[in-house]
Amino acid sequence: MQAPTPLAPMPKIDVILSEADLMARVDELADRLAPRLTGDWTAVSILIGATPFTSDLMKALARRDVHPILDVLWLESYRDARESSGRVVVRADVSRPVEGRGMLLIDDVFDTGRTLEFAKHHLLAKGAREVITVALTQKPWAPRGADGVDYCAFDSPGRFLVGYGMDDAGLYRGLPYIGALD
């Protein structure tokens, strides 16, 4: 029997936002979002990175008696790289009806804006009444104003982020905080 291969040491990860501070930001975001979400809404989580954020945001909205339907849209533009390929691919589409509904489009990091722009146009083409975009964080160079994200929990530094759903080639998604790698 062969001995197991030793694991590579974990890289140095600088904590950008602790778990407690992260949950406070999600709660503040739910306070800002709740008044807008009247009528029929569907929360659409962009897989895979936005999954933990979506779960916590849905719980925070429920505590405010806001209960959107949950769906997912699996888009890919990074694969296992640290930079976007510039091309967005639909790996799996939403499964519930979109027509006439408000769509709360949830992503983890707003960086170039390509992924959210693609997803927003995708949902509008399917007949969404309106699409509100939400990101956990946005990079310093991310588009602002009309081309920016509608709601954001916090501004991040211009570093590569991991944890709370964000990964480095599939690793570190399960960290309960947001960290940065160099």
C-alpha cells in the first residue's frame, strides 16, 4: 500500500472581512433590498461562487418577511484561472418561469461587469419584468453608475479573493471569511 501524498501547505491568506463583519454586511444589504422586493420576485444565484452569499441573503430577507423564489444560473467565465476569459458561457439555465417576474440577480464579485451584464440581458430576453443586480463585493476598477451593480455589500481591494464561495482553482470556497491571495 502506497503512503498518501502529503498536502501542499496552505498559502498565506490575508483576512479582508471576518465572518462576523461579513454577516453584518449581508444584513445591511437585506435592509436596503427588502423595500424594493414587493410583488413576484425570483432570486437567481450565479453558480458556483455566489451560493453561500445567496443562502445568507435569502435568510436575511426572510427575517424581513421577504420570500423570493430561488433559482440558479450557472455561468462560467473564469474556469480555473484568476482572470476572466472574456467569454461568458451558460453551463445551466434557470429552471423556473421568468416572464413577468422581477429577478434579483446575485453574484459574488463584480469585477469587469461582463457576467452580470450577460445574465441581466439573458433574463430580460426571457421576459423578466425587471432585473436588479446584487454583488457581495466589487473591485475598485469595476464599472460604476449605469453600468455598475445596483446593490453591493462592500467594496473590496484590488486583490484576488477567496473564501465564502470564492475560490482559487476550486480551493478555499468553504472559508467562513473573505481573504485575499497575492
